[in-house]
Amino acid sequence: MRPHRAYSPGLTGVLPLRETRHLVEVLRARVGDRFTVFDGEREALAEVVDLGPPVRYRILEERLPQREVGVEVVLYVALLKGDKLAEVVRAATELGATRIQPLITRHSVPKEMGEGKLRRLRAVALEAAKQSGRVVVPEVLPPIPLKAVPQVAQGLVAHVGATARVREVLDPEKPLALAVGPEGGFAEEEVALLEARGFTPVSLGRRILRAETAALALLALCTAGEGR
């Protein structure tokens, strides 16, 4: 069996049925095969002892992978049209976000999110965590209005009119909140509200970026390369 990572809450020795089906039906696992299990906090090398269903495994050794950013990174991102939010969730997970909070803003075209879409976004985050080797699975929350964003210790908001650069204002030792608007951007009063909550407007360069590109560019500038 090729190398595989499976999500197993609590590392209890029993895989969820969804993970069981993938391991048995897709990867054709056999008793004695080894794979990696993780639960959002820990990771371990495991060995299949019973194909079930559900698959049962024993832990051979726990591991301490160093793949996380090291501080909390919350991404506040406006609701986007179509499937763009799924793209953001997938890449944000790969880039180290620990929590993803969709926002309802003045220029958001969608003004709500159904339970089905929220479940799908959470599944996207889980699959991206598995693929990218992360132990933490980012929490994807139901959308909130912009005015519900709390005070933050350190925040950056992508804004076309800003002059400050990320490297000039980022403190890599402090928890980080990032905010990115919808296709039409944040309204000026929304930027002012975020500033009052602890966010600093920053520039992402001279070009106008799509909303989904801006979210990932800001995340990458803050978390990529492990050298924040």
C-alpha cells in the first residue's frame, strides 16, 4: 500500500467508516500494512490489525512533526461566488491557517451559506490537511457579519489603498488574524471598523488581485517558508 494518512479522532485504534472505505476499497489495504493516523493534535505510525469494517489498527510510534506555523492564524474571508471559497479553504489549509471564518460584507454577493456547503468546506479542509501533512485540521465556521469580528491582538487586512507592507508590520511571535474582502473589496467604513478591532491595512502589491488570490497571497506572505 502506498503511503497514506488517515484522520482518526482520539487515535482510538478504530478508523471512521469514511476513512475505512478509502483504505480498504481504494488503497486495497491488507492486515500488516502501515499508514499514518492523526487527530488534529497528534500523529502516529499505525499498523492495520483488522480490516473490519471498521478498520482497526495499533499504534507503533507517536511522532512530533514540525509542520505548523507555531501561532494561531485565523483567516476572515468574505463569502465568494460559486466554488471560490472551497479553493480558498483548500489552499489556506495548505498554507497553515488554523481557523477559517467566512464573513458577510457589504459587497458580498452571497449573503448566506447552507449547511450542505459548510459540511463540504469542512471536508475540503480535512482532505487538504491529509494531503499537506498537517496535524491540525482548520476549523471552518458558519459565516458571521463583519461587525461581529472580535478585537484581535494582531490583524492584517488586505486593502488596495494601503501602503504598509506585510514584512514591515508582521510580528511572527503573536497570534495572527487576516481579513480579505469579496470581489468588490471591503467598503471604506468596513476597513475603518477592522482597524478599530486591531487590523492594520496592508498592500499586496501594485496589481489588483482577485478575492481568492488576495486571500492566499496574504496568507503566503505571513506563513510560507517557515520563516514568517
